[in-house]
Amino acid sequence: MVSIITQTHVNKDQAKTVIRKVIPYLWPADKAWVKYRVVFSLLALIVGKVISVMTPFFYKGAVDAMAPDAGAPDTIFMLTAGAVGLTVAYGIARLMSVGFNQLRDVIFARVAQRALRQLALETFRHIHRMSLRYHIDRKTGALSRIIERGVKGVEFLLRFMLFSIGPLILELMFVGGILFYLFDVWYLAVVVVTIGLYIWFTFKVTEWRVRIRKEMNDLDSDANQKAIDSLLNFETVKYFGAEEREAMRYDDSMRGYEAAALKTNYTLGFLNFGQSFFITIGLILVMVMAAYGVQRGDLTVGDFVMVNAYMIQITLPLNFLGTVYREIRQALVDMGEMFELLEQPAEVVDKPDAKDLVITGGEVVFDNVDFSYNENRPILKGFNLTLKPGQTVAIVGPSGSGKSTIGRLLFRFYDVGTGALRIDGQDVRDITQSSLHAQIGIVPQDTVLFNDTIGYNVAYGRDGASEADIIAAAKAAKIHDFVMGLPDGYQTTVGERGLKLSGGEKQRVGIARTLLKNPPILLLDEATSALDTETERDIQESLRQMGQGRSVITIAHRLSTIVDADLIIVLEAGHVTEQGTHEALLSKNGRYASMWQRQLADEDVA
């Protein structure tokens, strides 16, 4: 019992939190037109409900007017209108009720769509503000489901909480008041008890079903994640002939989803039957009371019909209460997950007084930097590096030595632990991230392209670039002739992650968009290590030309690509063990010389 109360308390707290966060989208302080639309839609709702609860009066009058020995109708209006007139009035009233309901939806639609758009945009921006650490750990499929369900949940909550639960409560109050005033307190008592039992049963069963639905959603997210992960690694699946293994892995999740879905169907049948049981008992009791009243002569046949009409009128929205309540509960759960995502703080944020980076030469200084991804695994230890303007510095070392971490710190995907990273004397923690990213270009080991055209991917280097700029960058990257040889030229789509292009072609597109960006500082993160020797030589020449006049950090795997570097740093276990030019390091006959001889031997064998 205590656990049920606690669960209910948590649900109420969650509901309050979510609703409090949704209200600003529904009632924004700086958007008067939104408030006007909300007010007008609520007015249309009230008018529609008033007309709706008055409609059975016309029905009653028409029946009384046609009933033999019914006596005079209750009002002068009904006396003069006659059965036909009352029937027409009944039809017009029903039409007006529907009309005001539709008017309400039309007025409110723009408010709801604006709220959805704003919330979706805020979520999208927040995800891009999250740190690299978060994106490394996230599951893309599950994350997309959270966003999709959360936005849909907002739409459902706005529409049904305002226009289903609110109108239902209003209508029940109106009908209850009419039954009490025109008939007897016992009619009201039966209706209140019936509705009370109906709501109690509905909420209890729906709470049970929500837990099953949550389990079903988790399994759905898991299955979706496995499907997306498998498709993103399509080639790997093919390499290892693992199609059936992936299918079975996906089916395991779908089997659990199937079991949970069956539970929801079975419990839905139980819910629907229970709801019908309570409503039917209440309807029978009220109709029996009305029938006795007609027999006694206290009520007319029209009264009997009106009571029936009111019971049916409140029964129809109540039939949807279980569905609406369940969906609202589920919407609160889905929105709670999305708002929980929005509440996750970004690991790296700009200082309140952060200024834009001002490049005067392009000097980069790592000053005694320590860094670790977690406390138990230090990556860089007392790392020092000075990249002078226009200079090329190469960083070499074994895997896990911290080479790629240097690039991530340069872009400020992470903040340094101790020490400082400065560009032209400005600590990167004191400048805006957007201005920092604008001044640094990168050609990574594996250039990832958007599933769009070649022209779009090249143009990504600079927003608003002209077609002439795009072509000039492509020519500089020596890919223009290849593109023009394609049937669709720059409108050729590259496929997801650029899979329609070869590794060398993708790298050239990456070089072209970096050239278009024209940054003063350039990072080459093992940009040719995944390519064959001939392609590497071609691209290496493009990279060498791109580095002219820029400060360049090259993270290298193949030492033959960095022999012309102004400074070579050998990094091992986060420490700088050697540094100097290529010739100077060879003359030391140390770690670099050993690596050089090993690569020469490997090339001879090859």
C-alpha cells in the first residue's frame, strides 16, 4: 500500500514538473497573440459545451409535443415551435455544438504547432550543445525515440488535457446541475457514484497498464537501437556473414516487445469491459428511476428521453477517459524523459563574459597540460607544445599515447584538467566556442559526409558560400574534374556517411570544405592513414598546399608524411619523450629513429 502511495506521489510530482515546463510554451510572456488564441479557444469551448448541454431540452420538447395526452409543453417557446420546429432546433443546436468545437481546434492549432516547433528546436539545439563525452556514450536510436515520443507527448497533452479532460469536467458539472435542479437529488447521486466508480476503476487499471506500456517502450527503444546500430555497420555485418545473427539479436528485443504488447491488448479488453459495466449499471438505475417517475405522472415521456440523452451524452466522453488518461500518463512519462534530457548540463560551456577569439598570428600553446577522461586513466601528463604562426608541428606516437586527445582539446570538446591551452595568448576557456571553432579547420582520418549532394558537403565549410567559391575549393582539393565527370556533377548524392564515394574521394571532399572554411589554424588528424599509398601521395600534396601560410598540427601515423615538418614531437603515455626535426631525431637514434626504421622495413616487405 505504501509503495502504491509513493508511486502515486512520484507521478503527481512528475506531472506537476512537466506541466510547469509546458506552460511557458502555452502562455509565453512575450507573445500576446498566443494568449489571445488560448483565450478565444477556451471561450469557444465553453460556448460549445453550453449549447451541447442545452440540446437535450429541444429533444424533450419535440417528444412531449408528439406524445398523446402529454399536456402543454413547459415553455411558451416550445408551445409555439411545435414538434417540427423543435426537431429543427435540436439539429441546429447539435450542429452549432460541433461547429464551436471545430472552431476551438482551429484557433488553438497554431498555438500547439508553435509549442511543438519551439520545444523540438530547443531539444535539437541542446543535444548539439552536449559534450563529446555524452555523444560517445549515447545510443542514437534510443535518443531519437525519446525526442520523437516527447514531442508527440506535448502535442497530446496540449490537445487532450485542454480539450478532453477540461471539457469533460465542465460537461459533467453542467449535466449534474441540470439533473439536480430539474429532477431529484437521487439522480445526481447515482450519476456522481457511477462516475466516481468509473474513474476509480479507470485510473487503477490504467496505472497498471502504464507500467506495462513503459516496459513496451523500453523494449521498442532497444529494438530500434539494435536495428539502427546494425544498419550503420552494414558493411561489417556483411564482412562477417552475420545477417542472421543480427536478425536474431533484433528478434530477441522484438520478442519481449511482442509479449508486452500482448499484455497491453489483454488489459485493454479488461478495462473496456469494466468501464462498460459501471456505465451500464448507472444508466439502468437512472432510466429505471425516470420510468417510475413517468408511471407516477411526475415526469413526461420527454423527461424520460432527456435523462437518457444526458446519460448518453456523458457516457461518450467517459468511454474515452481511459484512453485519454493512459495517453496523458504516457505523455507525461515521454515528456519527462525528454525534459530530463534537456536538464542534462553541457560539460563545456562559455563563461558569461567570454569574448570572441582574435587571431593575430595563429600561435598555439599547450602549457603543462594534464588531462584524463576519467580519474583512473590519465591521458596527458605535463604536456607542452608551442606551435608558432605558420609553423607545422607533427605529433607521432603509439596508439593510446594521447595524440587524438590533443585535437579534441584544441577544439575544446573537453576542458584541460590542469595547465592551460592558449591561442595567440588567449586561454580557450575564456573565449566563445563558436569563435574558436570558426578559426580551426580539420581533416580527420575518416571524413564523414552528410547524406546529401557533393556540393552541399563542400559548401558545409562556410555557410552562404557561392557556387564559384565551392568550385574553387574543389579545384584546390583536386576533386573538381572527378565531380564534373559524374552524371549529376555537384548534385550527386554521396549516400549515408558518404558510402557512395571511395576513401580518397571522401578525403578530397573533406579537404575542399576545409579549404572553403579557410581557417588560420589547421588540424590534420591522421588524414591519410586509412588510404592506399598512391592515393595518400596525391592527397598529401593537396594537404601540403593547404597548409601554406597556416599554423598546422599534424597527427601522423605514417612518418613519411611528416618529414618536412618544422617540429616533430614523439608522444608516449601522455609524455613528450623526444622532439626536433626529422633529421635531428634520426641522429639521436632514439624512439623516433626506431619507429622510422621499423616503417621502412615494413614498406620493404610490402
